[in-house]
Amino acid sequence: MQKLGVPLVICLATLLTGRVPAQNAPPAESGPAIRVTTTEVLLDLVVRDKRGRQVKNLKPDDVEIYEDGVRQQILSFRPVASHEVQRREAGIETKKATVNLSPRSLRAVNVVCIVFHNLDPVSRGRAIDAVQEFIKNDLQPDTYVGVFNLNDRLTALYPFTNNRKELLQAAQTAFNGRPMDFSRASEAILTANPTQATIAVAVGTRSANVTLQVTGGEISKTAFAGADVSNGTGANILRGDQVRERGDFSHIIGMRETDKIITMVNELGTLPGRKTVLLVTTGLVTTGDPKRFQSILDNANRSGVTVYALDTAGLSETDTIQAGNNAAGRVAGVSRTQAAANSSLGAMREKSRQNDNMNDAVRTSDTQASLRELSEGTGGFLIANTNDFRKPFQHIIEDLDAHYEASYHPSSDRYDGHLRKIEVKLARADLQVESRTGYFAMPDFNGSSTLAPFETTALAALNAQPLPHAFDFRSAAFNFQNDGTHSQNVLAFELPGSSLIGTPDPEHKTHRFHVSLLALVKEASGQIVDRFSVDAPYQIPNENLPAVRASSITYTHPVSLPPGHYTVETAVVDREGGRSAANAFPLSIPERRKGVGMSSVVLVQQVEPVSGPVDASDPLVFQRKRMVPMAALELKSTAKPVVYFVVYPDKANAEKPRIQVEFLSGGQVLAKQTADLPPADPSGTIPMIVGAAMRPGNCELRITALQGSASATESVNYTVAAK
């Protein structure tokens, strides 16, 4: 481009010296880039009975699949063996009955919750080693693992992820700086005897001798061979008092422990997909109430929660079963003294509590029994009395992999981004099924309709009614060259920095921002013809934070569309702030007109260099410089705006093209200037930069391309703030 000297208010100028290289127009396309092929849906199903156990003898006639209330014809139904999904992902070919299909795989979502429970400093090390061994196993692609601590509430130690390296690190640092609440007594207390004080009075003829004998608190050497624990009188009395306290409050302890399990099931039960809990613990004390415990199992099975309990004690001389036997032995000893006369007050108290002590011996000493019942009652199993966890962990992985796969062709061929709800019905009322409850109907772009997780979140925002509006952002579209069948266009999305929430990072003296964006272009029928998405994390130094707040983040997307009427739907997710906003605006692509043509007039926010390869389909790029468009169209009084546009001369017209620039404020023409345009570049186009005039209030810059009697007019409206 060349500089054009224009007096008065308007000044035409080139941004760069020298000629602008030709814009390479993309090759003509026959239509929107949509693969119009029949899509096969592959739906994973996990079927369990009322006790949470997987059902492996289901037949195709036992299953009905509905999509948006319409029953679908099932093409195939088969059980999927362990690790078949991983082999398929690795590229091992599997035979299919139909080869001309673009499968949409709706795999079962596996949520694995590693829950630490009742761990003391000694057992923590074994627990971490066991968890790291579990994480090393190969998991299905759609398996997400989270790490939790279970106390009076369920606390997330690390969010769900399928990144094995992150999980190994999270397991290693799970207890760093985090206080643990211990609700059960030590293992020594489990096997100690309660303290008893016996007062013996020997009455003589002239005096009485009173003897106080304190017993209890001794540790069972059967359960603790070689235990290095003091058995002195003081230590035994203290330990015995703890046993007495544990006995008196055992029911309260059992209530609290079962309340923890109820909290865990209730909170994890709200998660999607198959919920597998690896409960890493030292044991579970219950109230002994079978109805209360059965209600916990029923709730877990209704919520799809399967528990695999892992007793961190492993294979050692310390055995909770032995502890239970010792406790039962104490009760038997008390029973043998029931008929004895002249018992002390303490002994009589023990006799009166015989039944309670028996119940306590069964439910609080052998803490593995309740873990086994919790695991097997929800379809899992107990891992205990072993130091080799590889085989049981492999068994868990096989349970996670096992499922049925059903395939069908959706009866609807409308791909508009809306959620298609899936319902699976079973012929047997005693069975429960887990599957994806729906999917977003997206067309098959470039051979794949797979959505990234952030795109799914944005689609959920677009499907919400009403659309979310937690913050402001602007969307706009600009038309460029039209070859008669397609038009070059640019979509722009502008997000004010002040709209985002940043998370401070004191260690690095920065703030974290994270923006996700999804835009769908829909034709008049609602069918999606183009998709654009971006997921962008930012780490902003604290000293740059004011500048970011005062500026905007702009994303652009070039798209080629045939003439017609479209709608652009956009969702933006502020991931650090946990908020979203969405909007929609119409986009019209006119038919190509004969004669001179002109692009939209783009108000330029800034100019930035292009690094790397130049996108030839982007009309906002020239001379390795990129015009960043402004979508908000609101200017400060100190701004010095320019606009960018492209003139397309009529090659069949010998007249020299000219340009007319008008500046309007409040609807009144304040300045008008006409000037000749420079010669077209080798591509036949004339890119131009115009300095826009400023006046407080509503302004309009109207530009008309003239060539003989033909003309084309475009304008841009903007608002200037008062000084």
C-alpha cells in the first residue's frame, strides 16, 4: 500500500511502508466442512445386581436403549473383555461387521476415589506405598483418579486426573502439613485389659488392713510378640483406663465411624459414571446395628459406589482377628466367675456388662469384618493379610475394564450441539445399569467428533436455559472476499481482562488465569457447520496485572462459508473463577455482487507480529503482521484508532477505483473526503488502513469504494468516551 495524503479530519495511511503481498484466497469448497456419514454410537454399559456385583450373563433382548425418548435399534451387543479398550487405543485392529462407519464412542466413565481413612503416622507409609503401586497399573482412557482424606467430612487432597505422574506425586505428598483426626484407640489398646481396682479389707481383732490392687492395661503378647511396650504399673493403669474409656464410648465411636462412611457415599455418589472407592484404612468400627449398616450398603449400591477396602496392616504379627479372640476370651473369663461369691465392686461391674462386652469384642476388635462386609456388600472385596497387592490390584483393574458394548445408529441426523439424552432400560427389575446419560450432538469434523473436556463444559453452558452471564464478553464477525460460492470471514471474541478472576501464586509472584472458549456456527436449520475452540492458561506476573486488567484478550477464527444466514453461539468459561458466560448473534453472508467489492470495516485494537507459519486463510494477516480486531467498539478519549478493510476492484472494469470516507457523529456528516486508490496487488485486492476520527459520543466511519458507476459501502460504528 502507498500513503495517500488527505486533508481535513480523515487521514488515509498505510501501516507499513512498501507493497502489501497478495492475499492467498483458499481454494473453493463445495460446501461446509461436514462429513455427511452415518455415525455409529458405541455405548458402554455396566450392569450390577442389588449387591453391587457385576452381571456377566446379559443378553441383547434384555436391553433397550432410548435417545430423547425414541427407542433405538441395537445393532450389536457384546461383553468387552479386560484391557480390550487399551489394545484398541494402542492401534491393534479389531474386526467390525461394518467398515463404512464413523463410530462415536461413549465409553463408561470410571471415577476412582482413593480415600485415606484412620491412618496413623506408622500406617501412612504403608498406605502411600500401596496407593503408588495401584496407580502404576494401566487404566482405561476415561478413568479419572482423585485422592481424598475421610474424617468428619470428605476432603479432596488432589482433584480428579488421569495424569499418572501427577497422581504419584499427590500420593507421596498426601499428608504433608495436613493434621489427621484419630478416632480409634491404638492397637495396643485393642488387646489390653481394662483397669480394675480391688480393695481388700482384712479385719482383725484390733485393726483392719486395707489393700488396694490395681490390675489391667497389660498388652497381650499373643497379638504382639516382642512388643517393646512398658508393662510397668503406671503404664498399665493408663492403658487400662483408655480401654475402659473405649468400652464406655464404643457405641459413640461406632456411630461416628459409620457417619463418615455415610458422608463418603453421599458425596461420591453424586459423581458421574462408575464410582470405585479404594478405601485405604486401618479398620472400621461400627455400631453393631445391622439395619443401619444395610442402609449404608443400599445407598452405596443405588449411587453406583463400589468399595474395595485395603487394610494397611498387611501380613504381620498384629492380627485384628487375634484381638477379637482375646476380647472374647476376656468375656469368657468373666462368664466363668458369674457364680463366684464375694466379688469386688469392679468385678461385679464387669459381670453386669458381659453382654455389652461380647458385642464390643465382636464389632470393635475385629475391624476387618466390617471392612469385608462393606466391600462385598457393594460389589468389591477386602484386601487384607497380605503384603503383595499386585494381584488384588490387578483384579480391581479387571473389574473396572469389564462392561458391555452396545452399538446403534441414532435415528436423528440433526447435529446441532444439543444434549441427546440416553436412557437404558433392562428387562430384569433386579438389575441396575450404569452408562453415559447422554452426549452432545456434534458433526464429524475432519474425521472426529471427539470433544475435549473443556469443550464439553462449554457445551453444557450453551445448553443451559437461560444462558449463563457471569461476566461480559463481545463477539463479532467480519466479511471479506466472496468468490461467489464461499466468503472469507473472521470471527472475533473479545474478553475484558477485568472480567476474569485470577488466582494468586505467592511463590512465583504471579496470578493464574485460565480461559476456555467454544464457538459454534449454525446454519438456518440449526445444523453445525463450523466449530472453534481454545483452552488458554495464563501466568501473569504481579507487576503486569494492572495492564492485563485494563486490556482485553481477543481470539479470532477465520472461517469460509457459502452465502446464507447463520447463528454464532459462543460460551466462555473462566476456569479459575468457576464461572461461565454465553451469547449468540446472527451472521449473514450476502450473495456476491457484480462490480467493485469491499470487506467489512474492522476497528483495529492493536497490531502484532506473526510468529511461525502464516495462515493464508486469515484475511487479517499481511506482511507478517496481524490486525487484532476490536469487538467492543468502545474507545477511550485518548485512543488513536485506525480501521482496516480490503477493496476488491472489478477486473472487468477499466475505471480506476476510488474511495470515499465519511465521518459522522450523532448521525450528522462532519467530514467527507474522496481519493484515488493505489493499484491493486498481484492478487487483485487493495488492503487499506484508515485513521478514524474521534469525537465524544456515537461515531460512524462510512467508507465507499467507487469504480465507474459501481459502488460498495461498508461502515463501522463506535462510541468515544467523554474527556
